[in-house]
Amino acid sequence: MTGSRIHLAPLALAAAFVLAGSLHAAGPRDSLKKGSPKLQSISALAFGPEGILFIGDARAAAIVALDTQDYPETASTDLPKVESLDEKIASLLGIEASQLVFNALAVNPRSGNTYLGVTRGKGAGSTPVLLRVNRAGKLSEVALKDVPFAHTALPNPGKGRQPGDVITHMAYLKGKLYVACLSNEEFASRFRVLSFPFKDADKGTGVEIFHGSHNRVETKSPIRTFVPYQVKGEENILAAYTCTPLVQIPVASLKAGEKVRGKTIAELGNHNRPLDMIVYQKDGKDYILMANSSRGVMKIPTEGIDKAEAITKGVKETAGLKYETIKSLAGTEHLDAFDKDHALVLIRTPDKKLNLQTIEMP
């Protein structure tokens, strides 16, 4: 009996290591495989677990999950600030600043480093570039060779007015990646909910809305930007469209192959394109901060959102939830949450400089 115990101990230990390895392999980073992703574009960026960056490639109608390997050894309290960022990036890439297009911005919540998706050049010969700006303001290109990544294609991609319309925005929530995109189906505007680690992407949910400024139901307009937000303890998507309806969509309604009508809770003004939006808390209240192409940065209180009536008739100007314009943030082209007290903005100054700076939540 004693001899049996002596021989079983190493076997038990080996089995424990195998079990531990199999459990470890279930982590999100361990699902990625080394390789060199070939990006055709970068139209959207979003961070998920363990510093994994999701890249929306609209031209390829695909999503890439990339291990940024962005784990700082020491914590930094620096708040990023880079003046003339476009000039510095152009110099790094060997082009003129006028040949640079900024498509997406996302802050890695683990490190506080900023990631930028840009296009080098314009027209048929343009190429995507992924860049990192650390908390001290140092700029570098993110290598895409021999890196851990995963890839999934979106079926039946549609076409919008611009190439980036195929994938417009993404957000990670509780093990799933939510993707606003276009398909070639009857309800062109769609939400796809992708489990991560990736499986084959499903058909997604067709989304229709009543657009008060246009006084009609729409099924083809793409969602420009969105945020997950809880209303009465239930997960919802708050989505903004061009001209600028703000729509509430219950996450539970986003079922593959089905159709849903979002509840229009605000009309924030036409002749405008939403660019980015975040939710934050200040003085015990929740607010939406939304950057726009022609209507500045809006601060929108969410108080009373659970009681907001659906807009079902045409409106001339604004209706529903109210907002104030943050005049000091005029010229903001992209924004993201930096921490609970700060946002990071990419802002065009009156003298045409493009600066990256950290601001206190207004």
C-alpha cells in the first residue's frame, strides 16, 4: 500500500498541473494565436478584458482581437497631453499632416495608454496604422507582426455612404462584443453581438427607429456611436444616429435573426453627426458626454431616462432629454473615458492644431 501511494503522488501532481493548465487556457488572452493580422482599415476601437483591443476593420467587414501586451511595470499618474499630435504622427510616418485621417480613439483602462486608429494617405493607396500614446505623451506605432490575435468576419456586410459605415462603433460588455454595423439585408442597420473568444458571427439584429428630424421610420441609417447603460437595473444600449436621434435599445432584445425598434428618447439637432460618447458620474448623477461634428460637445443628464416618453412625431429642432453645450470643448473630434474623473479628447484648436489632452469631467 505504501508503494502505491509513492507512485500515485507524482501522477496526482502531474494531473493537477494539466488541470491547472486547462483552466488557465480558458482565459481570453489564451484564446489568441500568434500571427500577423492584415488590416485593410481601422474604423472602430474598443477595449475588452486583459488589455485586449478589438479593431473594427470596415473594409474587410471583420473584427480583430489583439493582445496589446500593454502591462506597465509601475503605475503612472501622468495625465496625457500632446500638442500638435497630427504633426508628430505625420513626422513618424513620413507624410504630410494633411495626408493623415483620424478614425478612432480608445484608452486602455489597464495602462492609461491611448490607442489611435489612423489612415496614412488618402484614396486607393491609403493604409491603416495603429498607434499608441503613453501617459507621458510618447508616441509609437503598434507592431502587427507575430502578435497574439484572433479574427472573425461579419456575414452579409452592407455598404454605406462612406467605407467606415460598415462597422461604426463597438463596446465590450460582460463577455460579449457589441458591434454597430450595416448589412445588405432589409434592415441594413444592425447590431451584432459576438461572444468572446470568437465564434462565427451570427446574422445580428435588425434595428429600426423613428427619426423625429426626418419624421419617418428608418431601417438603413447606421448607428454612429453608442454606450451600454443600465436603466432600472437592466442593460440597455444608448445609440446616437446622424441628425441626431438618441435611442434606447434593451440589450435583451438583441437576438440573432430578429428585428427590434429602438425607443427614441431625444432629438438633439439635425445637420450633425455624433462622433463619440461616454457615460460618467459627477456629484452622484450620471451624464452622457457626446462629441459631435457640428454641435459641439453635449452634456446630457440621464436623470429621468426611465420615464422618458418615446418620440413618435416629427420635430423641428430638439425634443426629449435636454443637454448643455460645453463651449470649452469646441473642436473635439474624438473622446473616451480616461478614468472616473477625467476624459481624453482629441481637439482641434482655433489655430488648427490637433491636440491630445486630458480634461476633468464637466
